[in-house]
Amino acid sequence: MSGLFVSFEGIDGAGKSTHIERLAEALRSQGHVVTLTREPGGTPLAEQLRALVLTEKMDALTEALLVFAARRDHLQTVIEPALARGETVLCDRYTDASYAYQGGGRGVDLEVLATLERWVQAIPASARLRQPDLTFWFDLAPEQAAARLAGARAPDKFEAEPVAFFRRVAQGYARRAAQDPQRFARLDAAQTRDAVWAELLGVVRRKGWLA
Ligand code: TYD
């Protein structure tokens, strides 16, 4: 028995965080055991790697190696055990973010990312890779996301990037979504928070995961 694995993606400022918590609450109220986690991060080691990735200047490949190292630890110690117990894992970002940020944003070779993905996400004794069952893509124009972020808390290394960077990141997400339309649910993140929530809830209900 394997639990459900749901990831949440989008450029900085697209507004995914409140919805993750709200979905966790809704699922718990209907009996799901929910593990709410994030990438990079989710374990003590991966959180240390996150702190480095979000603050230190480094070359793009180093950045990619660190986010995949964090992912490996997270998968081994949190995600796989939770799924094996039949729990629902909600993850704030996963590998699509590496394709979007390191691939699209920074220009890391997508073949290199695909190789790391195959190493890190291999499921033992299976030909499969660990991928989410569903990925919510909060899609918002980079200009609008930048306007939302302006004046919020102090920006981290990524949030401080110019709009052109986020245009490339957004294209990275669009490419990933086009390659795997079954897994991706695109949400129009320009709507009001309640409208986005209603759309998200509709997707989860159609899957039969919530009444
Ligand atoms: P984010 O998820 O936006 O958290 P917060 O809401 O606390 O800012 O921040 C994580 C950042 O890490 C985000 O800017 C995207 C980046 N990131 C990558 O560059 N590559 C990755 O593989 C992942 C998972 C995240």
C-alpha cells in the first residue's frame, strides 16, 4: 500500500503556502494522516542544505547537486517511510522546481537534471522513479508575482532575482507540465485566494480523495 504524494509548485509569490496548509487540514478532517513537508528541506540535514542554497552564492551545478542531495535525504528519511505507511504526503516543491529554477532559471543542462533525478528518485526493486501522484502548479505571470513579493519580508537569494529570471523559471514549469499533463493540475493563481482554493478543492474531489 502506498499513500498519496502531492507536490505544490510555482514561482515565488504565486501564493501556494496558505493552500498547502488548508489542504492538509481538509484531508486530516476526513481521516487522512498527513505529512506536510517542503523542499529543499524536510529533514535536519536537508534544512541545513536549504539554508546554504537560499543564502550562499554558488555555481548553478553546485546548486543543483545540493538540492538533489537534500531531496535524497528527504526521500529516504521522510517521504518513502510515510508513503509506505499509507500516509498522504504534501510537499511544498519537489523536482519540478529543480527543472524550473536550476534548469530554466540558471540554465543547468536538463540531461544532467534527468540523470540526478534517476539516481535520487529510484525506487528500489522497481523500474520506477518516485514522482508525485499529483502536482499543483500555481501559475502566475512573473510581473504579478514580483508585485506581490515587493514589500513582503526580506527576499532570499531566489526572490531577489529579476523578473527575467522568473520568466525562465515559469517557462521551465510550463515545459514540465506539457510533458506530464496527467500529473499536473494548473491553477490560475491570478484569481482571489478563495477562487484558487475552490479550483484546488475541485481537483482533489474529482480524484476522490475528499468528499
Ligand atoms: P519557497 O518554497 O518559496 O519557500 P518560502 O515560501 O519559504 O520562500 O523557497 C524555496 C526556494 O528554493 C524557491 O525560491 C525555489 C528554490 N528551489 C530551487 O531552486 N530548486 C529546487 O529544487 C527547490 C525544491 C527549490
